[in-house]
Amino acid sequence: MTASNLSADWLTTWQQEITATLGTTLRSFEDTFGYPPGDNEVFLADEESRAAAAQLKEVVDMPQELISLYATIAELSLPDIDHGYFVHTPAQVLNDIDQYGPVRVTAHATGVVFGSDGGGILFALDSHGRVHRSTTASWFDDFKVSAPTLIHFLEQLRQAVTAFARR
């Protein structure tokens, strides 16, 4: 599944594919790993998350891709996939911007933190639509490009879920 823009249709299909793969995988999770899975889910946007997303338009140099994501997807929680993956809610992004501001992703660019992994590594989106990954669990250390676009990042997440399901 590929797309050139982050449309609601593309995001809905992406969410449905991940949900279907998780459903199959999580049924046998406890038998395989010996403990019950956490809450692994992609949450669709609702009125509350859309209202918070609308507020994002008012702050910093908010990447349009993030606004598009939050129009359809409110949050992603995959604590059992690899080290865990999380796409923060728009309300959390707003809170983080208030608390920390944008992060420096390169010498000349900032980004908005929108996600993390289970070890505290952060994911930030810059104004050019590139996803950066922190090199440590810190808002103030180096970031490296992780995906050229948010779509590529979301595809990487889908591939991680698919690979986990094949175990």
C-alpha cells in the first residue's frame, strides 16, 4: 500500500490493515510470550481529538502532514511491537509544545515531536515532512532522519506489525 499524499482514505485503509493484523497476532500472544499483551490499537479521531488537532494549526510551524494524520487518526499505541511504538494524541503534542517547544532536528531546522518508542526515543516531523528519530531518550540530543515522509514512517510501522505477526 503506497500513496503520494496522506488522505483520509489512505489512513483509514492503513488503520484497518494494522487492526486486522493485530487481531490475528494478539489472539495467540499470551501462548507465545507467556504474558498477556498490552493495549495495542490505532485509535480513530473523534470530536475531542479533532478539536485538539485544530488547535495545532495555531502553534509553531506545524507540518500539514501532522494535521492530516490527526484528522483521521487520534493515537497509536503498539507497546508489544518491537520496543513499542506510540503516536501521541494531538492534546499531548500541544502539551509537549507548551512544555518543551519544537525540537532541533538539524542545525537549521526544528520539528514537532509526535511519537515515541517504548524506550523513550522520540519521533519528530519537520516542516519539510521528514520524520526524525532522536538518538537518545532526550528532547535535547541529536536527531537523525528516520523516514523521508510521514507516509514512509507509517509504512514502516505497518511493516513492523506485519513482521511481528509472522513470528
